[in-house]
Amino acid sequence: MTRQLSQDTTTKPHVVILSDYHPLALSVLEILLQKQCAVFIYTKQSDTWKRNTTHIDSNLFSMGEEAENHFDFADYLIVFTLGSENITKDLLRK
């Protein structure tokens, strides 16, 4: 069944980005929002993300460290492992 895209959040593709802040992750976020995706950012650096996304309406995406319910409904999971961060290890332990 092909999913029809619309402004209705129940039919938008749901994407979880697993990443601390990085310009590449920001670029992917911007592209996904342009494509009308519902995006959740799983991060331990919410303050850094907020400082670098002031040009984006905060109602268009959400972020935080509590992601279990977001993973249940995600159509796509994008993981950025940037250097020595432990975010992936922490998530896999859950």
C-alpha cells in the first residue's frame, strides 16, 4: 500500500534521527521537513540542537532522550555516529 503524503501527521512518514548535533544531521533534518516528514531527534544535546535550529519552526519536529514510543511508530531510523559519542551504545542497551 502506498502512503499518501499530506499535512495530516498520521499519514506523514515518521523519521527518528539518532544523533547528537552535527551540521550533517541538521541538513538531513531540513530535507526531511521539506519533504513533509514528521521528525523526532533522539539526542542528549537538546540545548545544542535548539541553538542551531532557531531558523526552523519548533512545531515541525520534536527532540529529547525519551524515544521509546517514537521508535514504535517510526518508518525510518537514521543514525549518525559521529566520533566517540556513546549515543548508539546507550540506545542499544534499552
